[in-house]
Amino acid sequence: MLGTIASVSDQPTITAVPTTRVYLPLDRLRTGEALRAVGVDDEYVSMLSELEERLPPILVNRRSMRIIDGVHRFYAARLKGAESIEVEFFEGSDLASFVKSVELNAQNGLPLTLQDRKRCAGRIILGYPEWSDRLIAVKVGLSTKTVAAVRQGADVEGGQSGFRVGLDGRARPLNVAEGRLRAGEVLQRNPEASLREIAREAGISVGTARDVRERVRQGRSVLPGDQDRPSGQAAPEELRRVRGEEVNLVGVLDSLRRDPTLRYSTEGQMLIRWLDARIVRIEEAGYAARVPPHQAATIAKAARACASLWEDIALGLERRAAALNT
């Protein structure tokens, strides 16, 4: 029995299961919905056709036989005169296939341009308006802010629904203030309610439920605001340090993945994975808010130590770049 990559089209996550790879004739396959405005990159196809290494199998929707991932590998095989190509199957709707195609492109494909990623984000927003901006941002390789801007410009029926589905697959209210107020009501009825009970009844995260409970215990408003800031504490904008040059981190990683000297070498792939795991993106900085107060100073020291090491790495790389240009 042929193996598959399974998907539930109505869920934000697509789970891979062990597969059996098979070979199929090229003439049985069809190209899927285009991710790029310019279509197939002939130069990239030519480069792939000249490689001696065995390329990964392409991913194909079993029902439609449309290629989800590996269009350039498909054309490279045809350019080489091959009659068949190695395939893995995917079970899911056309929309789920499109999302999977975009998601895989960020991992092992020819990187999409910024405009292509925005267009893909718009397509996903139309199909899954209930998905959160952050969930879509992770799928297409954009910042949450950019996805929010795309959503504002999209004509989405139901796009203003009262909830969003996050990365963890849970639905949360779009208006967090309403969720906080409901959590306050839950605590009024049952002061001993657990965080999970509060979160479930109010439709908020456990972290938000914890914050609401602490505010209630301290006699503060369940809605964060300027009135909660202790006197003499600086506003967030006053605490910001002067930052270095703005860098598109997604673009940097895309550029590295596109470099054949890195992509097709073991050391290069290890470098990319190492960087991908250690770069902190702007939209991820909010995780620091989850640090419990009694551990805040410890994590702050760790953050400064990491920043110091990164600064040393940056100086060393800049010296190497300067030496190359002299």
C-alpha cells in the first residue's frame, strides 16, 4: 500500500506520517497552483538538471496528481530526459495542498520573493480567514505585522470573525479584552478555578488567565493599561535601546537556503539549521513575557550573555568580509 502524508484541511497543522516512496511517469503528473508570479525559473531548472546528487522526491496530491512541492525538480527531470520521478503522496484538499506547498518552499525550495509571499498570504487568508496572523506568518515566511497589513487589504468574507486559530490549533477571541472580562466573571463565580478552567471558559490562553487571576488578587483591573504602571516607571518607548541596522531575517535565511554552496553540502545545511534555530525574530520576542517574575533577572542575564556572544561573532564575520574586499 502506498504511503501518504496526511492532512486535515480544516486544521492549521499538517502532520506528516511515514511514507513509501514510489516512481511515477512524468506524463501522469500536473503542475499545481503557481506560487511565483514569474512562473518557473529556467536557470534554476538547468542548475538542478546538472546535479549528480539524488534529489529529494517531489510531493504530489494523490487525488488530483498535482505537484505540491518540487515543480523545478519535475522540469529538471524532464530536461534530463527522464521518464519517471520519485514521488510521495499527500492527502488533502486543494487549499490544504497550497498551504503545504508554501510551507515546504520555505524549507527546501527556491525562495519566494517578498511579493510572492504576500500574495500567498492573501490566498491563505481568503481560504482560512480564522487563522491568526502569526500562524499564517509562520506558514509563508513573513512577519506578523506584514500579514496583518495583507489582511487589512484583503476582501475577506468572515475575516472579522470573533476568533482566531493560533499556532497551537486553539481558537481564541479576536477581542482579547472581552476574553479578559469573561475570565474575571469566571473568577467571581469560582475564585478557586484552575488556570485551565478559566482559559477554557473565557476562550483565552493559560498565560492570559494567569495574568487575570493575579490582577484580581491584587485588586487591579483585568484590562492592562497605563493605570497599572507603577509611578515613575518609564513607558516602553523610553526603555528601547538604540538598535542596529534593520535586517529582514526571513530574507537572510532564504538567501542562504538558495545558495547552492550551502544547500547541497552537509556543512551548509547544518549551518542553516543552526542559524534558523538561534535567530530570534521580532514576532517571537513576546515569549519573554511568559517568564515568571522570579526568573526574570536570570533570563535577562542569559539574554545579555547571548547578545555578547553574537556581537563577538558579528565582529569576526565583519573582519572576514573586510579582508575579502581588500
